Amino acid sequence: MAFLRRVVFFYVDGFRAMTLGRTLWAIVLLKLFIMFAVLRLFFFPDLLAGKSAPQQAACVLEQLTGI
């Protein structure tokens, strides 16, 4: 337990002392948000929205098997 506490404090102190690193982490988080939230809206439409459960199952089967 003491080892885990030392590891946590090591990282907490490291992030607290960052100056340039905070800016870089902000850029990384912004890029992840853009990739997963914004691009998903435009390039990955929800094909199963508005379909009943049997229709969803048929659509998934069709996409997986190509039948």
C-alpha cells in the first residue's frame, strides 16, 4: 500500500510542477475530443437508429456476412 501511495504522489507532484506539459496535455485532449466526438458525428452515422430489434439484428448480420 505504501508503494502505491508513493507512485501516486510521484505522478501528482510531477503534474503539479509541469508548465509546458500542461499545454501539451491540453492539445492532446483537444485532439482526442475532435477525433472521437466531432469526426464520429460526420463520418460514422448511426445506421441502427429508428429500427426495431429484429431489424437491427438483420442489419448487423448483413454487414458482418455480406449476405
